[in-house]
Amino acid sequence: MTSVSTADKSKPYVPLASGAGDGWSTEDEATATCYCGAVQLKFPIHGPGLVETFMCNCTDCRKITASMFASNFVIADTHLVHLRGRENLTTYSQSHTIGTGNSMTNYFCTTCGTLMYRVSSGFLGHSVLRIGTVDDFSLHQTKLKPRVEQFVKDRVGWLHGAEGVVQVQGHNFGPNAV
């Protein structure tokens, strides 16, 4: 029997998980890259630029991610840097999101289709990024681990809440926020 080695998740771990091999992290910031590598963002991994980390089960997030939930983090726009590919992003806007009624603009890589972030009319000045785009996989379980799970009322019955995560029936950011 062959043993499978596991990564030391307490240290940076940037596996080859896309077409780009230049993702990185430091004590203060990290990168998020689309699947093909055309778009790369830099963001802080602590406050005040890192505002929140959360999972969302709303039907809007389920549809746009083609999954049963989305794992997200919120960055203040003053702290979000486009390292490359801003011109390679395309947008798709919805006039009303299913969960809150706000308009939502989604930013996708035009080459590979990766959803890089979303901007809500109810939470201006902030971008909602996907944890799965973050290049350092150790951050998925450490600094970016969701603190809140929202829209648990819409969670599929065969999934259970994440351990140690605040459970919220609706949205977590106040009336008409996200």
C-alpha cells in the first residue's frame, strides 16, 4: 500500500492547481488567480482590508458557482489590487439577487470563465472573492476559514453546518447588504 503525503497546512502551500505557477503569500497578503492564470489579484489576509469570511447557501450562490454553496471572503476595495488581467475580466450583472434583492455584478475571466469576485449594490466599496481562487491553499483552512455560514435555511439536507462557524438563517451583513 502506498501512503499519501499531506501538505503541512500551517505553512504556505501553493500547489499547481491551475495554469499559473506564480501565486504566493506572505504574513500580510496573498494572491488569487483564475484557472488559466490570465487574472491575478493581491489582497490582505487580515483587517482592516480583510472584512469577513463566510459560506453562503443562498440559491443565487449555488447557481453561479454550480455547487451547493460558495466559500467567500470580503475585501475592502481600497485594499484589492489587480496584478494582471483586469482587462481580461468581463461582467454579468443581475438586477436583483435571489437572497437580498440587491443588484450584483459578477467579474469573470474571459478566457477560462473563473468567477473572481462579485460586487453588490448593497455593500459598495467591497468585493466578495471566492476562497477557491486563493493560490496558497493553507489559507483556505487558516486565515480565510469561514467565520459565518449564511442562508442555512437554503442549505441542502445532506450537508451539515461547518464546525465552529456561526450559523445565520438569512444574510449576515444587515438589511440589503450582500
